[in-house]
Amino acid sequence: MALDIKERICVLPKWLIVFFIIIIFSPTANADKTKPALKALEKGEFDKVEELLQKSLAKNSLDPGSKFVYSILYSIDSFSRYNLDSAHFHIINAQKDYNLLDEKDQENLAKDDVTMALINEQHQYVDSLAYSKASGINSIEAYKYFTTNYKESKQYLKAIQAINSLAFQKADQQNTWQSFKSFMEEYPTADEVSEAKKKYDRLVFEEKTKTGTLEQLEEFLEEFPQTPYRNNLEAKIFNLVSVLGEASRISKFIKDYQNPKWQKRGMDILFYLHPKSSAFTSHLKSSKWKFYRDSLSQFEKLNSSPWVPFFEDNRYGFADLNGELKLDIQFESIG
């Protein structure tokens, strides 16, 4: 029984409805092998369509017109064997077979009003239906099925973005450093990776440093040397080490952590607490600490003899015991 025309308008794309009208009412209608199948399709006589297409393909398995009609048939949801994958398969093969035709065969096919432009239109239509189906389900699995089977579609990148978004939402709902790590490994090019990295860094830092012991902090930095919390951790480690005041621990910190701020403070502590220790003197021998050696040398010179103030022209200055001026006469008072 043929479909009512209103039903057909609901299930067919606008370009295809116009296409059928052209076939039916064209005064130059050519009753070639594809046109009868198209007319039967427009009337909703699906069994007859299949019979005609099977006969046509039995005579010529490379007939792009028949495969074009087959694609239309499988993309009509009122067809009992409606299947978008089958519609996609047939339209892909229609495109391939059309490109094998010579110019004369293409002209003959055009008499049935079947052109490459229409084949491409059907291809895009099938792709859009498949994407609509995936977006209706709105699951990672549905979108992955689409991207696997419809790689050439215009909606491919949109589906990839949907996959990434859903996967990130799943990781965010779990809200563990493991979930964000898995997301970044599986979807390294996703737009959400930067946000996932921030959450991963914070969560793994919080979990693995929650006791705050020196051993735990050091182990964390060894395992995650690129953590954005490195400066914060090095400050905590330095405070724990310096409180103990042990020369060997402070010396080890200076060697292990390359933060100039904390290294300098470590050297200062060694100088004040352990100036004669090998831990301190071994560092001084390094060229890296030349500036520190020079500073100590200057400091020792300044402290080799006491300074005494003197008063002149209502200002104070400082000189050593030999009378050598150390600070110019400039101070109105001294404490």
C-alpha cells in the first residue's frame, strides 16, 4: 500500500521531495532502469523498489543509480528494514561507482535525474540522520560508533567534541585524580584537557601530601617533579629541614633542590650554625657559590677590626682603629 503524500513529506528531506516531483511530472521522463524504482519509491511501494533494484544490480553490480535508490530506501524510517548503516554503505558505493563511469554513462544516468550532486546530497542526508541518532542517545558509545563509521561526515568533529565533553563530565563526576588522569590519557587532544590537568594536579597533591611529613613531601616531589605546587612544597620541606638544624640534612636540601631562594637560606643557616663543618665548606668550594665566598671574605674584612664613631661638623662618621675612614661623615645621630 502506498504511503500518503503527507507521510512521505514528513520522512523525506526537502531536496528529495523536489527530486521525486521532477521525476513524476517531467515531460521528458525517460523510463530507464533507475527511474521505475524511484517512481515506486515515491509511491511507497517498497517491495517493488527492492525487486527492481535487485534485478538491476544482478545485471550490473556497479550501477550507481540503483545503489543511490537503495540508500534512499534504507534511510526512510517507515521502511521495515530501515537501517542507516545500510543507507550509508550503499551511498558510499554509489559515489565510488559513479566515478568509474565514463562521460556518456554519466549523461545516460542524468536522464534518470541522478547526478553526482544528488548522490552527494543523499550522502550528507544519511550522515545527518546518523548524527541525529547519536545525539539523541547522547552517550560516549553512540558518538564513538558514529565517528568510527562516518569518518567523512561533516558532523565528525562535532561528534568528537561531544565525546570529549561527555568523557570529561564523567571524570568530573568521579572527581578523583585517577579519573582525570585516565581522561587525559584517552583524550589527549580534547579542549577540556587543561581543566582536567588543573584538577588532577590539585587532587593528586592533596591526597599524596595529606600527612605533611618530610618523607611524604620528598617522595611526592620525586614522583611528580613538574607539579605546579613545587615552590610551595620546597618551602615546606625547607622549613622542616631547617627546624632540625642538622648540617647533613640542610646540605642535602641544598644539593637536591635548585630553588636559589631556599639554597641561599640553607647556606646562611650552615654558616651560622656549622661554619666549620664539611657540609658547609664543601659547598663553598663549588664555583656556584663563588659569590657567597666573596661575600664572606668581605664580611671578614669588615669584622677584622672594630669601627669607632667620630663627630665632626655636627655629623658622625666611622673609622677603624687605625683611623682609616670606613663610612663618610653623614649621620646626624647614631643609636
